[in-house]
Amino acid sequence: MMLEQRQKATHLKTAGVFALIAGVDLSLSVYTSYPIIMNFLKQIGVSFGQSLPPAELSGLKLITSALSFLVGLGGFLVIIGGWMFFQKRKSLGKLFLVLGGGMGIFGLIFSMSEVYYMSGFSLLLLHAEYWAGVLLASVAIWVARRA
């Protein structure tokens, strides 16, 4: 019984370490893709500026900006989830980790679609650090389930 509790505590700490590393990686990776998001917003203005009314164009820009903000928040949610694991709050930690990891996956899809739209497949490997953060967040979720 005592060995089982130690193993669960070890799994929880390991998940916390993975989550903290993933959260920092996701947070820093979002800031490196920020210029891509801003270029995407400019491209929307150029491409759709003539065909959309100004209210719809500003609404589209607002939605894109809000999505980029939420993606940036995903890394911080993963960090909070990792911290919750160290506080032995497994359920709350998993909740934050799933929310942040989900935002990370959404951010990855969002960033990759922007890169593809801007330059084709040539720059998709620029988000390798983002892939690593999402992968580490997934590993943290898997380890936390064993705790």
C-alpha cells in the first residue's frame, strides 16, 4: 500500500515536471510565431479588404487576435496545471493541463495554417519547438493518468 502511494506521488511529480517544461515551451513558442500572426492579419486586410465591409473585416481581425491571445494563454494554463500537480491537486492539474494542451494543439493548427497560407510547405518545420511542447503536454497528461 505504501509503495503504491509513493509510485502515485512520483508519477504526479513527473507529470508536473513535464507540464512545466511543456508550458514554458508552449509560451515561448507562441511569442516566436507572433510575427506570423500579425502578417496573417495584414494579409486578411489586403485580401479581403476590398470585398468585405469594414465592420466584418474588423470583426475578422478581432477574432484572429483573440485566437492568438488564447493560444498564448495555453502555455500558461499548462504551467498552472504542472504547479497543481506539485500541490497534489491531480484533478485540477489535469483540467488545466487538458485546457492548455488543447489550446496548444489549436495554436499549432492555427500557426501551421498561417504558414501554409503565407509560404506553402517550406516553413512548416519552423514550429518544431511548438510540436515538442504539445508532445510534452500530452506525455504529462498520460503520466498524470497513471498517478
